[in-house]
Amino acid sequence: MNKRVLEIRNLSKNYKNIKAVSELSLQVNEKMVYGILGPNGSGKTTTLGMLLGVVNQNQGSYSWFENGNKDENRKRIGSLLETPNFYPYLTAEQNLEITAKIKEIDGDSSEIDRVLKMVDLYERRDSKFKTFSLGMKQRLAIASALLGEPEVLVLDEPTNGLDPQGIAEIRDLIIDIGKKGKTIIIASHILDEIEKVCTHCAILKNGKLLRTGTIDEIIGNQESTLVKIGAEDKMLLAEIVNSNPEMTIYKQSAVNDLMIISVSKNTKSDQINRYFFDKGIVLNQLDVYNESLENQFLDIIRES
């Protein structure tokens, strides 16, 4: 069983009459890529600020590495909370040397070369920061967070403001870092980013935790196939589905009032069509339905 890296218990933060975070409880284990997902203003950045000691909580507690919230824990954490802020007229290598001194870690050439290679900026190590694209600036910021080989990487909206190519580059980088066994906590409002990068996810709205679990658990991936069906007689359609113990209504689609049903994994479309035809109903739509984090996220937010 993987070790516990972070435990949050009833963490709350108020700004006057606004509850930015309300009684949040989470657990992150070693080697997880854990996404904190929510709309803008849901409390993601405030949560990370409290966990990194730059924002004081009003109540609740958190513990890193089963060692409380001691300052010494931060030496084991690499973080990126804001827009990359480097000296524009210094090279990538020079900027990382300064970051290493600030962090009080060994910033010799081998360590700086290591992180530059990890983020694919080694060939541009002698280029000035001002010549970098936004994606390259973000990769350099991640390189600075990786200095000293921290056990945990904390990233707040790492693809914010990037073009599609830059987003893809950062996404691939995070996936690669995660595959090497690094624990990563990433806050984002971009559904696609969380679904493709993370192993686990927590969904926040207005500072409250709505759902948490693995990505597959939240999406609802089970040992079954989801099928979207439709017919003129919707009541009869529902009756037929409910009368079959091997079929369940997964959800009603908001589009065209279609029904999404769950059937066994090996059931084929022609078998489903024949089944309903034999029961006296003609389907006017029959499509395999692929659930996504976006669908579930919208449903969870709507229900809340």
C-alpha cells in the first residue's frame, strides 16, 4: 500500500463573509497524480496556498508526510503557484542557479542540466528567458520546481493561458513526471487536462468538496457498456429496461430526451435492437455512449 503523502481534515478559509474553502477533507497517497478540479472561484488556489503555508486557514488541519504542517516539510515539495517569474535578461541556466540559491539546495551544473533535460529545455539553456514562448516559460517554471528532487510536485493551473501546442507539451510533461513515480497535485478548471493527466480527482464548487475518487470511479467506468437509445414511446422504453435485470438506466440524456442504459460488456448493438423489437418497440436511436469527466462534472455541478 502506498504511503500517505497528504491528509487534509476539515480545512476552511474565510475572506470576511465569503467562504473560500469549507471543511475540506482529502487524502493523497504516494505516486498519485491528484487533480483538484472546479470552476474559477471554487477554492482551488486558496487550498493550495494553505497547504504550502502562504495562506492561513481559519480552521481545520493538514499534514504532509504524516509530519503535520512543519516548515521542514516544504523542502520535500516543489511548487508552481503563480505565473512564471524569472529575470528576462538572464538565461534559463542562470535563472535556475538563482532559484537553487533561494531554495538553499545544491544547484550545481549537473542538477540544473538534469531538470532542463526533464522539461526538454537543455538545448535552450543559454537562451535568455525573454526569448521563450509561454509554453517554454512554463516548462522552465516546472524545472525550477523540480530542483532538488522533491517528493511532491504542486501545480496550480499549469496550462493557463497557453495555446493548444503549449497545453499539449505541459500535459505530456506532467504525464511523464508522474510515470516516474512522482506524486503530483494539480489544480485546474480544464476538464480535459485532469481527465488525461490524473489518476485521482476531487471536484470542488464554492469551496465545498462535491466528489472524490479515481478518475474511473468518477466517470463511472464499470464492467459494462453504456448505450444511448431512443424511441417514440419513452414510458414503454423505460418499462422494458426496468423489467430486464441485465439492463439498468444509467441516466437520461439532456439532449433529445434520450436514455442511456448500462448493459453487459459483451452485448452487441444488433442484440439490443432485436431485444426491443421483440418487445414491441422500435428504437429510433442506438449508439454506444462513452462517458467522460466533462459529462460527470457537469452533472455533479448541476446536482449541487
